[in-house]
Amino acid sequence: MNRQAQSSQAGKRKNILIAGLPTGFINGLLGSGGGSYLVPQLTRRLKLEQQKAHATSLIIIMPTTLLSLAVYLFKQPLPWSMLLYTIAGGCIGGLAGAKLLTKVPGLWLGLVFGIILLISGCRMAWAGFFG
């Protein structure tokens, strides 16, 4: 492998780490949100198409979520009775969303994703300031 190819590979690995480290940190600290950081990183830094970025994000988030869950389980009890119903609803919604993902153009997917993040951020900020 020549120097230019090695340099290109090193740059790509650096971009992958830049995307991955904050993703895990955010997910571990907040319990969610790592994917919200990761999707724009995958589309901008790694040049993935929007649909591939969302699918890749789900795969990457799974181990970070499981590690975070393991830590949370040892720190505090969880409301298991509520979790089962929420998981069932999440699975149904996740299946419907995954099927729709392949049908929505990347531009619209990015727009909807951004709007949802904006609304969620505003709601969290409002609740933080005004209870």
C-alpha cells in the first residue's frame, strides 16, 4: 500500500473514531441521543447516504445501549412492569419505521430527522428551565 492510500485509511479511521467516541459518551451519559449525534457524522464525515446512516446508527448504538443498560441495572431499579408494554410498542413502531425507511427519500428523511431533533430539544430545554 502506498503512502497516499495509507494516509487516506488513517484519515478514515480518525473520522470513524471522531464519530464513535462522542456517540458512546452521549448514549452512556444521557441514556439516549447517541444516534442523534451519529447520523449527521455518518452523512457528513463518512459520506453515507441518509438511509444507510440511519441503519448503521442503529447497529452501532446497540452495543453502547447494552453496555449503558448494564451499568444502569447495577445503579438503580427499573420500572419493569412499564418496560414490557413500552418495549412492545417500540418494537411495532420500529418495524413500521424500518419498512418506511427504504421508501422515504434521503432529503426528506434528513428534514424530518432534523425537525424531530429540534422539537425534542426545545421540549427538553423548556422542561429544564420551567419544570
